[in-house]
Amino acid sequence: MALHKGPEKRQERTMSVNPFYGEANPVGGMTEAPPTHRLPDAPLAPSTAYQLVHDELMLDGNSRLNLATFVTTWMEPQAGVLMAECRDKNMIDKDEYPRTAELERRCVAMLADLWNAPDPSAAVGCSTTGSSEACMLAGMALKRRWAGRNADRYPGARPNLVMGVNVQVCWEKFCNFWEVETRLVPMEGDRFHLDPQAAVELCDENTIGVVGILGSTFDGSYEPVADLCAALDALQERTGLDIPVHVDGASGGMVAPFLDPDLVWDFRLPRVASINTSGHKYGLVYPGVGWALWRDEEALPEELVFRVNYLGGDMPTFALNFSRPGAQVVAQYYTFLRLGREGYRAVQQSTRDVATSLAGRIEALGDFRLLTRGDELPVFAFTTAPDVTSYDVFDVSRRLRESGWLVPAYTFPANRQDLSVLRVVCRNGFSHDLADLFLDDLARLVPELRRQPHPLTRDKGAATGFHH
């Protein structure tokens, strides 16, 4: 989450209260304007407090028009009702809420089956607040397994984790927080994600694992997980090093099983020890819920699992936090039950169709070059054509915002920092009709942008804030 500082020292501000919002109080008169950065002295009427907060939130962007975010922005009303009914249940308190715990267990079993675990009943897993926590848990398991195998050298030896430079920032956080050396495979030319052979060359006896990304947040492309595992198999044959793979399927873990069933990336590969996904992305649930699964109990060291009895019962837990609403887990089970395999396939196919169609029509405008086409994740990245000099992607992002569209513009990481792109994330709820409206707005802007003498967006630093 964002890190916030306190307000700057300045004259105390108060909120503006419309006289219609105020209600008579016992002393007489209307409600006084509350301060913005300290607790008010007296309570407000609930209707007044609601209206003040509601009005301020009107200045937020429209989430349905946010083409930067991967998270779900629409669910059925019935799911919303279930979530409201469960928002007061603490997910960790499994003894008090046994049916919520059972729904979580069923979701884990369904994912183990979906991801082709050799023995779904032997797979272990848990819900999390999102893929970031799931990745932290998976990374801890990799490090602990490595430490156990290298007890004679650890803690003197420094563990490392190998991954592409395109990984989500949560992996850099993991390495920083848990003191693991980050070894990044850089981008090269038109390769915007990990190269298996380059990854293997970074591995040694201190490598706790290699991360493969099923759906890069930079451009929506799948990393070649099967080729990565094959390269690591060859490494083991040559050197004896047995290095596990974790698949970060934050997005693709809920796309590939339905649209790319012949793509081998999951537990069918013996080297894949663990997988995570975001239920609140293409799992089609409001934020925040994620899932982490391990192939079997051996892949998840027992000493990482805690058991507490002061809530009643003795339920094992593996999590970074202790309190989390059960609402999102219930919503995930509702969505699994509601859609089934065929329903998920239909939803994800529709989303991919929107992405590939929109990408093709943007390319047809002539001013843009596609990096990806939305035919893996329903996500595509594009940049300006080589002959376009009057504007850049940051100008496009800024001008689209005027029409309510939030489209991120950002530079790629090391070795391709010369490349600046726009990325469009197509989600359930972003229909062909909305895509038509988006294209109309973009096409209308292009002639105006062509008339510029040069790119005009000065604050490119703000524009490069990368949204996941």
C-alpha cells in the first residue's frame, strides 16, 4: 500500500458542508464543518458523514474506464450481497467460522485440480490478501527449503533468486525484506521477459529458485515456463543443482487453463514447486484475494505453518497478517460455483477477443506499433510508430485522461529504457462497446496530436508510475 506522510504544517482546513447536509443539533444550528486532518470534536449525523465522504470520492476516476488496473471492477449483485454478509468475519478465525474455512479449502482443491497437481488431495494451499502476499509466502518456502538443504553453509552463504527484470515489484520487495540477492535477467531487443538460458547462467548453489511469470505486467506476454524447466533439468544433469521453479500466475493462472489448455506451465512440470494467482484479477473477484498453492507438503516446510488456540480450535495457518475479511474468499467460491469451467472459458475468451480486436484497430490507425496483441493475457502494449515525432506515449496518456480513460504510459526497465509504451488491460466488463468508445476517443485525438510541434508532456516522471 502507499506510504503516506502527515499533512504539511499550514492553517487548519475544514471541510465544506452544504447547508442541506446539516441536521439540527440539540444546541441549535446546523452541523459545523469538520476538520480534514484531525478527529472532529463531536460526532456527525450518519447521513452527513456519508454525504461528505461520498462527495469527495466523486473526484476519483471511474474504475470501469481504468485500463491500467488488472483488478476486477465489476461483479454480479448477488456476489456483492454475499460479500456484505461476510465482511464482519475474520478469515483467520476458522474455528468460529467453519463454513467460511470450508469454502476456502474447496477453492484450494479446485485450483489444485485446475493446475493439474499430480495428486490434488496432496497439494496444500491458502488464500492471501493478493498475489503480493502469495509471492512472499512462496518465496519464504523456497528460501527455507534451500536453507534446510544447505544447513552446513547457511547462514554464511547468501541466497539468491533468479527472475526476469519484468517481474512485479512484490518480488523485489521479497528479496529486500527477506535478505535474498536479486538476480535479474535483463530484456534484450524484442525479448521483453525472461530467457531460460540466461536465467540458468545466473543460477548457482545459492539459488533458492527461479520465478517464471505467466503473464508479464509490462506487456501481457507469457514466459516460457516449460522451456525454463527443461533448461534447469539440463543444469541438474550437468552440475547436480536441483533448483525449483515458482510460477507467478497472478493473471495468467486464471486465463491459460481455460483458453490455452495445451500450454504446459503448471504442476504437470515436476520442477514447478508452487504457483500463485490473484483471485481479484482474472479470478473475477473484487480486491483483495490471492491464492498460493504448493505441489505437496514437502514443498512447504512445516516450520513455516503456525497453530494458535486462543481463538478456539487448533487450525494451521500460513499468512503474513492475522486479520482479513472472509468476504473475498466467499466471493471466489461463489464465482467458481457460478461459472464453472465453461463459464470461465466464455468470460476469458470474450475478454481476449476484445483485446485482440482493439489492438488490431489501434495498429490500423497507422500512428502506433504493437509490442503484443492481447493473444496471451488479454493485455497489450503499444508505442508510437518510428515516424511519429510530434507526440509521444505520455502525450497520448495525458490526453486520454481528459475523456476519463486511464491508460498508463511508462518506460521499460534496464536494457530497454529507451522504449516507452502504453498498456491496455482488458477485463470482464470492458466490452466491445466500451472498446469502440475508447478507439473513437483515441482516433479523435490523433490528428490533434499530429499538429503539435513536439511532445508536450513535461512531467514524464509522474506519467511513468507503473500500475499493476
